[in-house]
Amino acid sequence: MLGSGYGIFAGDKVEWARLRFTPQHARWVATEQWHPQQKSSCAADGHYLLEVPYSNPTELIMDILRHGAGVEVLAPESLREAVKKELAAALAAYS
């Protein structure tokens, strides 16, 4: 048993990621199971809201990044900042 965290990472301290996907990405993400305990909803404007528990952000960040501009991390701020840092590093590699 790997615990209630996201992916292969277990841990005692579990946080919940809140992600908002664009209507274009919602078509695919809405059919995926990111975690057995995930919570999801569709907003009236077509955005897809997904909440998943995680204890280590490593694998979750990789899955977020594969959606590029099609997803925004709403919370927690520490995860949002970690994704921003990865995106800035990727952009720098293309400069």
C-alpha cells in the first residue's frame, strides 16, 4: 500500500491539489482517474475542476505539466509556485 498520496509517492502529510482545466482539455481529463479519492466538477463555463490528494508533488507536477496552458493550479500556493518554477525553467531552455 502506497498511502493516500498521488502516484508512487507515499507520505503522512497529505495536501489537496485544486486544478482547473480549460474546456478544451476538460474533454480528456474528465474521463481520466488521477486518484481513487479525487473530486471533480464541471463549471458552467466548461472548465473542469479537479481535486486530488498528494504527499509529494513530484509525479503530480509532471502530470500537470503535460497539459501545458490547458491547466491552472488553483491551490495550494506551494504547488502553484513549484509548477511556475518548472515552467520558467522550461521556457529558459528555449531562450
